Amino acid sequence: MPYNKKKRFCNLLNVKFIALILMISLCTLFLFIMNDNISGGNFLTNTPNFEPPSINYTLLKELEAHLSQKNLIFIGDVHGVFNELSELLEIIEYQPLRDHLIFVGDLVAKGPESIKVVSLARSLEASCVRGNHDDKMLRWKTFLNSLESQGIEFDEYIKQNNLPVEKTEHIDLAK
Ligand SMILES: [Mn+2]
């Protein structure tokens, strides 16, 4: 059988062509995923996830004058890590009469014991700055409260309005 040069060339071209198409597809998919992750969208539907509306920022409280006589201790990003926070307070020999704690964002989320951290901050009468995770949880809390006041079930509301809700821990914390 004669060696078919032309056919072999065609096959080789096909293989290269398929490889090229595959590479372009992979690159497109990669860019698609990257773009989705950056914009926080839903990968499968390419629609942005539903988030409750922003709350206007309000200055709730100024640092009272007598507090500025105390040692001001700034702690950031506790993220629900209760045990380590307790250890830290021991290490710095925190004394309520002498020291005042100011948490500078993200008391909650990521860590295992967000609720306990918030309770501790409250019991110590600490000051807090609202972090992005705190904000997200508070926005959900405000949203859930408003649904509750209208007698609407959250899961039902999501289903009826077909909202692309990413189930995050912020919702559970808000609940
Ligand atoms: Mn943080």
C-alpha cells in the first residue's frame, strides 16, 4: 500500500487544530471563572449573587471622654476566634478599669465561635469598627428582620423570587 503523505498531513493538521481549539476553550473557561470569582458571581448562571442592600453608615457612638483616659488597645480581624482572643487578653493582662478595647473590624465570620466573640466584646463594653464581614452579616440581619416583620419566610422568598443566593455563613450568623 502506498504511503499516503496527504492523508497523514491532514490528520496531523486535525490534531493540531483540535489542540488549538481545546487550548482556546480552556483559556476562555479560565478567564470566565476568574472574572466570575472577582465579581462574586454565580459560576453556573453567570448572574451576580443576590446580596441584601447596603445600610447607611451611621456614627453610633463617639469614644467617650473618660475612655481616652484609659489605655486604648486596638485589635483587628478576630474573625470568630474566641480562644486565641481570650489568650491575647491574658497575655496583655487586660484590666477593664485600666484598659479599653477597640476592635477594628471583622469580629465575625471565618472562625468557629463568632457569637461568643461578639458576646465577649459586649460584656467588656468594647468599641468596634464595622468590618466588611460584620457589615455583610448585619445587612443580612436587617434583611431577615424586614422579611420577618412582613411575615415572610426567607427560603420561600428566595424561591419565589428566584434569587441566586450564595449560602454563606453570614446568613447563618444573622439568623
Ligand atoms: Mn478581615
